[in-house]
Amino acid sequence: MKSGEVSLSSKLEPQLWFLINKSKQDGAKVAYSIIAKRVGLTQTEGKPSTVEVLVRCVDSNRVEDLRNLGIHIHYAVQKPYTVVSGKVTLDTLKRLSESEFVDRVEASSPYEKQLDLSLQAIDVISVHQDNPPLKGRGVIIGIIDTGIDYTHDSFRNRDGTSRILYLWNQKAGQDTQNRVPYGREYIQDELNAALSTSNPSSVVNCLDEDGHGTHVAGIATANDYGSQSTYIGVAPEADLIVVALQFDGGDFGNSTKVFDAFNYIILRAKMERKPVSINLSLGELIKRRAGETILERSLNQVFLREPNVVVVCAAGNEQEKCLHAGGQMAQGTTKTLKFEISENQSYAFIYVCYDDLDRMSVALQPPSGNSLGFVTPTEEYEYFQTLANNYVVIKYESKGGDVLAAIVLSSPNSASYLESGTWTLEIRGDNIQVGGYHVWIDGDEQLRFLPSCADETCTVVIPGTAKRVITVGSYVTRPDPRHPDSRPGDISSFSSRGPTHYGLQKPEIVAPGENIVSTRSSSPLSRLSCPAYHHYLKHTLMKGTSMASPHVTGAAALILSIRNDLTCEQVKQILIATAQRNESTSNTPDDTWGYGKLNIKAAVEFARTAQFPEISHTEVRGTEFSWQTNIPTTNVVRFHSHLDKLQIGKVLGEQIGNAEPQTQHQLTLNGLTPGTYYCEIQATSEGNLWTIDDNGGQFYIVEIVE
């Protein structure tokens, strides 16, 4: 056993920290580290190794400072604090970790895809038949996925031209016009030029080789030209902006590429001066504490603060995988969790998360041999080698009011594997005030907790855990004949459940996601895995929350087509208020169904007249708040002593103001212990629609003195 000294509040996330230490120990052999593969380390002979990262600074206007440290920046957001994506060498990574103005550095996380009748279930056909018909005209739908078959009839106008305004193929060679930082961008004129030839792919070689993105796009916005009106999307007259993700280090893109994609789509939509509804049917369950990643914070604090931008995410298909455990810990007790590692697995990650008011220690026992011994937070990190010649590193970090114990299991080289069998994780409550803990495991598909140890909650994937996004679960409209117990109207067995680990309600809504018929890519490789649906050669069946999410993306586009002044949170409230509730969903809201099933007709009708409160003239004097609203509202002030926690939606407490709706409001915080508190105001109308004033993301600061 070896121990080391590193800062508990390390700025590098655990996998980057481990990569740095691995490079120190092994030098050139870092290529054989599973961590190197996991974070997408690029090694070119004769050049320094690089890794893609997301960097968040403590304040704004730090782009030039970051460039001076050596980061090659792809996209940057300057306010309220600087966030950039880019490539760095390992030396630059060290400099970033030592910089005072850098708050956090994260590696790219591999993302997984979250894989007719459904239109009837969500009641959209009558909306298409309204006078005038409502089909998404004037709105853009953004698709971040594996790509799109731009030649498919469903994504073309009646004259054969493309409905796609912009297509960024992140996988292509560098754009000669440098319109994007990597890959290649095709504008509508270039796509039309290709479509006018007998062999379009010889001009624009960007067919969806996986088929997932084409299917997702069809659910959201396919028109009727490709199926004679049989299989159309929710918003068939919307325009499209598509990002075909580059997947380095992961099968279906990664968090850095997704961050870049959000930036790209929002910037292009602003150029077109049109509202945009963006779909992401990809995500990751493991690796970091949900809500606190740089991508999620950027969505909450930057991208989704303004009107005209909606982001819809799949909840995930993790429910049956036994990847999460959790519960309550009493002082002096030990929780024992067992997990299986099958043969031929080369790595595993385990993440134990708990409140920093607590003190917990962790220990690991391989299938052969004794326990490796408890490691406490004061020991910073410990390194072990098992009897089977496996390496185990246990490292703690504290940030944002939580403690994370990251456990990395790896084999010594690419030709060896982890010891198969049942491993045991022990968590000991040394000093407990809060007691809640969560554990996630990550590795190959065969890695999972024993069912008796797994917990079925907290399985929503990142970034669906972000506070402001709309997160979608899946229910059955077309049962799978291979599963006779599956009935129309049931929740899908694979659909991930909430809440987030800090208690935020997720998903918010469910939509059809089982055996959905939609557009099929013409790519020969895709057609091997996506057979045609009966005689509809250009359509295929898929299932997953990936298919549920674009139903809601299309619904949001329809709402934006009549109310382009709405924010993502306001669109979410409309969808929640009008969700269908029946016998299956009688206990909603809950962690499975959210607030109920998507009902587009009711949502569109409500959106026409929905009035949200407007908060103005906010003043804070000491512990006294005063503000005004444009319509009568009730009010509440929520607060937390940790800024990071309030930003992700976790509340320490709240104080309620007037019981009767008013337009003039005053409230005094009482009974709080001395300290600094970050506060936000929520005003709720008589129609139960609400608005939050968080001082532009800076929050209102109240100092309580003795």
C-alpha cells in the first residue's frame, strides 16, 4: 500500500488526476492505461499527448489567460464565468490545476445512446389539423446525435431541397473555410447542391452510419413526403440544425463534443433569428455527481437563461442495470455492497458520494484475499496492488458541499484483466450528521451490483439531471411481442428513474418510447442493424428514452411557434401542467412518471394564454427582501449556505411570505444561524405558474451576524 498527499479540493476531476499520476509513474506506457483510453487521450508520434477537456473559471473574461496557459480552445462562454472546451497537453493540464482563476477541469465523458401509434397517444394529430395547422413553422429543431441521413425524403421540402439549415459533421476533415473549430460544416446551399446530383453522398459524405440520429430526428420533425403521411414527426414543418458527433474515446460522442454542439446550434439559431428546441438522446450515468458537471452548469447558468432556447434530454435506459446503490448511514455502522466483475473486464470505476458534514471511510475486498483496509478522507489517496495483480486507487475530493471517494480498478496492461467474481465495497460511518450516501459503478456492460444491494432510484443520465432542462422518460404504446407482460400505457421497464442525488424531481414527463417507427438511414452499415419496418423500406423500429425525448422536443417546437417569448423552464411548466394523469400515473409527481404523460393538444392550448409572473424592483437590505410582481402571486425565499448547491437546485431551507396573492412583497429572513446565505425568490401565480429571481445567476447574498 502506498499513500500520497494531494489537495482534497483538487481542481482536476479524479480521472484526470489519475492520468497525471499514471504518466508520472509509467511515462510512455501511459498509452496502456485504461484511464488514457477512457478520457480520450490522443497520442501522435513525435508530438505531445493531448486530452479534450472542459474548463470552468471562477470569474469571467479568462479566455486569453487560458490560451496563455496552453489550451487550444474550441468554444468559449464568457459570462457569468468563463467556460471553455478544448485540447490540452498533460503539461498544460498541470498548469491549469495550479492556476488560481481555474475552478474545475473535467475530461470528456463518453456518452451512450438512450434508445403512427405514438402520435395518437400524445394527441398531436388534431394540432396538425387545426385551422391554421400548427406544425412548427418558423422554429428550428436542433439534433445532437450520431448524424442524419440528409438524403431522406422526410427531411426534404416538396421541391426536393433540404430542410436542414446547417449540418456540422464533427467527424469530417477540417473545414477549409474554418467555420467550425474542427470537423466540417455544410450549409443548406451545399446540401442542396449535393441533392441535385445523382449521387449526393459523393458530394457531401455525411450519412448516418449508426441510424440513431436519423430515427430521433424523424420522431421530432419528419414530414409526410417520406411515408405518404403514415409516419410523420411532431413538428414536420420545423427547420433543422444537426450536429453529427465525433466519438473519440466513446461510442456516441462525449461531453466536450456535446458542449460544443450546444454552443454551435444556439449560435446558428440566433443568426437565423428563430427559436430553437434542441434534442439530446445521449448521456452518461456515472463518473460525476449529477448536476455539478461543467456541461450541466453551463446549461443551467448560461444556455437556458434566455427565451427562445429549449433543451430536451432523454432520462436514460439504466433502470435494469443495477448500477446505483444508496441509502442512509448511521454513525458507527458499516454498509456492505457487493458487485460482480465478469471475465475479460479491464477496468472499473466506483464513485461514493456523501455530504461534507459527514465523515465516511471506504474499503474494498477482491474476490481472493482479505480487505484492502479502510481509507479515510484525511489520507487523501491510497494505492493498492491485489493478489491477482490488479491495481486499486482510492482518492477523495471535496467540492460544493459534497465529498466524492473515487475508486479506480485497473489491470497492469492491455493484455490482462480484472479478477472476476464478487467484489465487496464497505462504507463506514465515522462521523454522521446527514447520513445519505450514493454509489455508482462504471465499466463494461457486465459490471453491476448484486440485485440485493442495488437501489432503483437516481438512475437518470447526465445532462438530463440539469435543473433547467426538460427530462423525458418512456412508456409503452406498441408492446414488444417478446415481452408479453408489457402493456400499452405501462412505464418502460428500462426507463431511468429519479430523483437526482440531491433530490431534484426527474424526469418531469414521459412520452412514447417503445418500438417507435421512424426514419431509417440509407447507410449500408446502419441498415445491417436497423431492418426495414414491414414494407416501409425507409423506416425502422427502435426503442428507448432516446425515442421518447424527441416527441417532447417536437412539442416544445410547436409551443415556441406560438409563444417565442418563453424560456425552457416556462415551456417545461406548460408541459407539466397539461400532462395526462390516469390510473397508471395517479401518484404523480413521482420518480418514475414525473408529472405524467405528454399531451400536446392540451399543452398548445394552454400555452396560448399562460401568463407567467414578472419580478421587478428587487431590493435586499440586511435580512429584508422587497420586490414587485406584475400579477398577484404568493412567494417564497429559498436559500443555502453553499452557492454551488443552490445553483444545482438543492435548498437548505425556505421561508414563505404572504399567504394571499399580492403584487407588493416583503419578507424578512428569521431564525438562521450566523453565516453567509445565498438566496433566490420564487413568485407563484394563482394559476400555479412560477418565476424565479436569482439575481441573474449571482443570487442575493444575506449575511447573518450574531
